[in-house]
Amino acid sequence: MPVNEGMANLSDVLFGTSMAVYAGGMLGYAAEFAFSRLGRAAGGAAADTGAGSAAADGAGSAVPDGGSPAVTKQAVLVGTAPAVGGKPGRPDSPSGSRPTKPAGGALDGASGGSWAGGGSWAGGGSGAGEDSAAPGAARWVGRIAVILTVLGWAAHVGSVVTRAVAADRVPWGNMYEFSSMICLIAVTGFLVLMARQPVRWLGVFVMVPVVLSMGFAGTVLYTAAGPLVPALNSYWLKIHVAGAIVASGVFLLSAVTTVLFLVKDRWETRLADVAYGRAEASRAMRSRGGIVMRLPSSAVLDAITYRIIAFAFPIWTFAIIAGAIWAEAAWGRYWGWDPKETWSFITWVIYAAYLHARATAGWRGRRAAAVSLLAFSALFIDYYLVNLVINGLHSYSGV
């Protein structure tokens, strides 16, 4: 069947439109962070002034459980607990016990705990379910960003559907189409996650790799709509590649949350050092602003990453098994250690090691994050380097 040029052109237009709208949503999420930072900075300045006046007047601040001295300026701005017995203490620990980071990485086990002194210890994620915690301007900008993401998603779906109609086949027959589908799955996963949990804070970090990947696909990897090459003309294309697309898109989300975990964990460690007096508070800490302050605790990010990988891993396993069955039907053997097969297996092994280490050895935090990033690096090599640079039986996918 000849290609429907009109539908093919419409698909390309919708692809570019969705990328542009995604970029607008990305800027919207970033603006929400910026407006929230301004609001927090204003609140921090007011708290700073109040604390300074109290110190000048020699008046002590009231602290739960009573009897503790005035809250220091650093306690108000940074979030350190009031000094009790000469040591920084926690709000639920009047004896002045030294704050420590649990194995999960959260300083207080919550995404938004605040000290009696008025400062936020580790900052709290401000997602869709926490709109009331952000300034009015930030809330509206965040909602507009969500609307743009949904509109971009709709245009993206239209691009994929019209591409399928134009070529009269499934719309993942080359790397351009495969990349488009991975980005669509990643955005879909983000929207589903946002509908279930307050994770709007994740938007800017998801949109950045999606927009970059779509830009690369639309320029370097672009392939005009056309029929499948003979080697791909099999019903297994609908089964094997569909599984690989879904798993890859979800693994992209896990890589984003892993990076955010490492950033937040480093922030919490620095904040603990400030509380101990081993380091100076940064400007963002004093103003209680910045993107990191808006993220959930590292423990929450670590748990989200684990759940995402646990969801995607069985799908990736199914894709590999389906690919082996297709290889036997096409080439007369289930496994031949082709570069694509090899790197797909390496990716599977590393993600399996991640899940095994968490389930049996109790790995959490930075060690688990390192394995997660290693696994995604293998997936990145499997998709880009193997397809574009290394020759093998899977090189017929085209770019």
C-alpha cells in the first residue's frame, strides 16, 4: 500500500507541535520552581527579621516541650532545631539528640517536616496535591504547565496514530518512530503517576530528556514514513518491540528519579553538616529557596525509583523472551550474542541485580542509585551506540 503523504505530513507537524508544547510545559514547571523560590525567599527574609529582633531584645522563643533557649538565626533560616543542652536537637527529641540521616536517606523520615524554629529541614516536594504550600502565582503556573503537558501528549498521540495510518503499519519500524514512542510512554507514565500521587515537581526533570530526545529524533534520526523492511515484516514486531518501548520509557523515568535522589541526598547531607556546625549555610538554604528544597526527601525518591524499576523489569524480561522467539523464527536460533542481544541481556542483568540487592541485601540509597544509573547507561548504549555505531543483525532498523 502506498504511503498516504497527507497523513505523513500531518504526523510530522503534530510531532513538532507536541515537542514545542512539551517545551512550553517544561518552562512552566521551571517557572513554578522559580515563583516558589521567590515566595520562600520572602518568607525566609521575614523570619530572619523576626529572629534578629528577638535576639536584639533578648526575648526567648517558645519551643515545644518548653525550657529551651531562643531559636537562633541559623535555626530559623536553615531549619536546624533549637539548641537544647548545647546540641542541636530534633523537634520530637527534646533531650537534644543529634540529628542523623537514616539508611533511607531522609533526615526526618518525611518529605516536608519542619522544625519548631520555623525552618524547613529538608524541604518538601510541592506536587499537585500540595498546591496550598506554594504561592498563588506558582500554583497557577504549575497548573498551566500540566495543561500544556496534556495538550502536548494529545498532539504526540495524534502524531503516532497518523504515522501508523500513513504507512499502514505499527508506528515503530525505525529509530525515529521508536524514539517518539519511548518519549510518549515516558510522558504517559509521568501523567499517570501524577494522577495517583503529588509528583508535579517531577515535570521539569521528565520534560528535559523528553524534549532533547524528540529533538534528536526529529533531526538526526528522522526517517520518512514508508513500508517496513522485509526483515521486520512480522507480527513479532508488534509484540517484541512494543514491550521494549514500554520498558524503555518507564526506565527513563527511573533514571530521572535516581538522579534527583542523588541531588537531594547530597543536599540533606550538607544540611546535616550545617546543623552540626561543620559547614556554612548556602544562600539557597538561608532563603529556603531553590529547586532542591522543593523536592521530596531522598527516602521518598529512593522508594519511587524502586517501584518504577520493579514495574518495568518484567516488561523488559518479556521483551527479551519475545525477541528470542522471533530470532528463532527468523534466523533459526534463539540466541546468537548479536551486539543488540548482548547489550539487552547486560541491561537485564544489571536491573535484576538492582532488584535483587534491594530485596535480599537491603541496599538503599547511594549504592542502589549507582546500580540504577549503571543499568540505564547500559540501556542507553543498547539503544543509541549499538544501533548507530556497531554493526549487527539488528542494524537494519534504519535511522
